[in-house]
Amino acid sequence: MAVSPVTARAHAFVADLSTPVLDSADHHHLSRVLRLPPGALLTVGDGHGRWRPCELGSGPDLTIAGDVVADPRPTPAITICFALVKGERPELVVQKLTELGVDRIVPFAAARSVVRWDAAKAARQVERLNQIARQAAMQCRRTWLPEVAPLVDFAAVAALDGAARTDLDGDPPSLDLPVLLVGPEGGWDDRERAAGLPTVRLGQHVLRAETAAITAGAILTALRAHLVAGDNQRSRRGVQDRPHTS
């Protein structure tokens, strides 16, 4: 069976697929943590959908074991914007959204966000979140790295094309609205509610902010992968979905 990122012993990212070299941290993880021996078959990617099979060496240099393969970018692109949350929960959100296949992750400061990052902390945190996304992408064998955007305000995420605000009285999620804004624990303020965005509901209960962000990513990526059928997909099937009556 041909090797792929999913079937290989491991998956990593390199700067140049023509001369693939692991960085020291990745080589240590593969050889010392995962205990892969020299000669083990893995895949390496450039983070932009291109990857190739390689064999692990005793050092960071890899031996090429196959041609470059280009995976198409999933469409539509899915973006989850989440209001800042406390502690290590932003890392959890980014890790799980990466595993689910979300394409862009945007932290933002909502009016009722308790957490506030100044410019220096925001730069450090976003760098850390991109590292978390890279590690998660290696673990789940993604060939497209997600973008973790710099911290912005509500107005910036509300202006994104296809944006919708999550709320309990919203419509069911749809790929027609692939950019979901998840608010803070304190909820949206009046100005954010008056921004004119469509609303999307994620369930029947009030979710914690990090749970809502992960749920939003799970629903949209499941719709895109045709793992579940949205209302628009059911309507296209028409009578095939209607119950039989006698």
C-alpha cells in the first residue's frame, strides 16, 4: 500500500521538500520520544498541501523515498474566531481546531472579554499558538497548516466575508456561513448584537467559550467532509428523505 501522511510512522514539516531536513526539536521527538529507528518511513510536508515520503536518518537529514504529492486545499475555507479565554484554554482551542481541520483561527477581544493582552503579550501568545497548531498538525497528519491570525477586535472579525455570530436563537450551521464568531463567557454586548451579523446556534445549551469554539469547528468541518447532512443537503435529496406512509 502506498504510504500517506495518515499511514506513515510519523508526519513532520520541513522548510524545503527538495532537501528535507528536520529541525532539532522534531528530530528529537521522532527519534527519542516516538523511538523511531533510522530507516523508518515517514512523511514530511511544507504546510501548504505538498508532502513526500522520506526515511528517518540518524541525524536531521532525511532520505527521500518518493515523489512530491500535492493535496488540494479543502473548500470552503473554514474560520473560527474565538473571544479570548483564561489560562491555557486558548491553547486547547487552537489544538483541537487544528485537529478538526479548521483553516483559520482568529483570537479576538470582545467587549466583555475578561482576558486582555497588551501588544507584547499578544505577539508572544500568537507565536505560541502557531507552535501549538504546528504540533497538532503533525500529530493529526495534516498537510495544510492552519493560519493562527494575530489578535484583533470584534469589528475586524465582524467584517470578514461569510461571518456569523453564534447565539442560542440562531439558525443551524451552514457552509454558506463558514466564518463563525464565538463570544466570551459574559456573552455579546448590545453593540455586538446590533452589528447586523447573521446568527448561528450550536446547540440547546449554554456552552463554555472554549467548548463553543471547538463545537463550531467540529460541525463545520463535518459538514464540509459530508460526514453529516445540513438542511441544504437534505433539501437537495428531496423525497428520498421523506418518511414512507401507508
